[in-house]
Amino acid sequence: MSQMVSAALLERCRPASRPGRKKRRRKELQVRQSPQWLTFESLAGKAPGDPLSASEDKLGLWKLVNGDGRGYRWVFDLPSSLFAHNRHDPEANPSEMLASCLAWANNTFRGKCPEGRRPLPQNQIREWIGKGGLTVQAGSFVRQGEMLRSSDRLCIRFPVLSRSSDGLSDSARLWLRATLLSAQNAWRMVRLRLSEEEGKISTWAKVDFTGVPEAAGGHVVKASLAALRWVVKWLASSVVLFEDGLQPQLFETVRPRGKPERSERR
């Protein structure tokens, strides 16, 4: 069901139009909306870096994506339902929620948290995570996530693949990279990481909540954890190909899986 943010509410977070501001467009946050999502974004320009590593140091939900014919851009996705009127909480104010999330996006895009904002309590986060904890299973594929919480960072991260890079062909590396990029572009809120160091290749799926407003915490944690679990399960069958040590020729004939229709970015 569509949960679009009202036009009047949305207009409040659009940058004001002023003469001579065209050259600064890339530094401003633009606002886009789809039936289920509200997205703050900023054009990244040409060759902004590797999307699978450039997002690593970004605070909050920011990540680098490419596609839709609009080039590279930084995006910060939030479920539109976060800004809906809540009949169970009559004191909730969608306008105030949007303002606090806009401040969150603006500040973290510039590398800092909104002033005075502290990390969410660990026990509260675990309550939102629920009984299933941070374990993801798809058949024989099992991954255990972890919460990374400090005074200046809050993330949930799942390992996807960790193996020796010995014997891994160039075509297999390209195949893995293309699969991760497809997931990075398609799945909202989740960023993917690929690294190869000291003879070991590793991939991660992560959501960064650093600076999230307390009032938005439960909604954002639950939505992004659901996305994380879907991403890890979606990647499971691809990762098994690497862990089973299949012949390199396979990666020369099989294309990476296309992105799932349910999470197509629009």
C-alpha cells in the first residue's frame, strides 16, 4: 500500500530556489519520493570512487549508487511510513519527524552527527531486533550479524563471504563484484563492502544508524534490519558458488543475478 508523504510536508524539506545556485546543485540535498520511500540524495559527479568502499566512512544511511541513467549519487533512504500519522501515538508529529530526519541526513552527509544526539541505548536496540536476533539462515547458509556501538558510531553488520583469494580467477572476482554492486544499487538502506587484503577476500552487508533521531529509532532499525536480512539471503546462493570451490569456467558463462523486482530503486 502506498504511503506517500504529503506534498505540503515534503515541500518543507526542499532547498529554496535562489538566483545563481545552479552551480551548487551537487552540494545540496535533493528530495525524491516513491510509493514506499522518501530519499534524500546528492549528485556525486564523475568517478567518485569505488561504490563498494566509498560509502564505508559515511555516517548514517548514506551510500553511493549508480543507475536509472542519472549517474553516481549519494542516497539516504527512509520508509515513507515513518512520516505518517500514527493513530497509536497521537502526540507524534510528522512535521517534526521530517525535520529531525532532514537534520540527520544533512549533518551526516557532512560527516557529523546532529549536535547533542547520543547513540540509542543498546538494550532498546536489542528489543527492536526481536527474538530472531542477528542470525540469518537460508538452507545450509548461516550468518551471524553483530552490532557495532560506540560513542560516535552505531551499525549492524553481517559477514557475507570470507575466504582465501588463492585460485580465485579474474572472472570470478568480476562476477562477485557485479553481484554486490547489483545488491548495493537495488536494496535501500543497505551498503555492501568488498575487500581483499593479505590473501583474503571478504564481503559485508551493513546499515549505519549513526545519528538517528530517538523518535525514529525503532522504525528505522526494524526496516533496515529487514532489508539486511533480505540482502544476506539473496546473496546466499551466489556466495555458495565461491565456498563450494566450483570451477573458474562457471564464472565465465554465468551472468550475475539481476536485482530483485521487489526492491527495484525508482
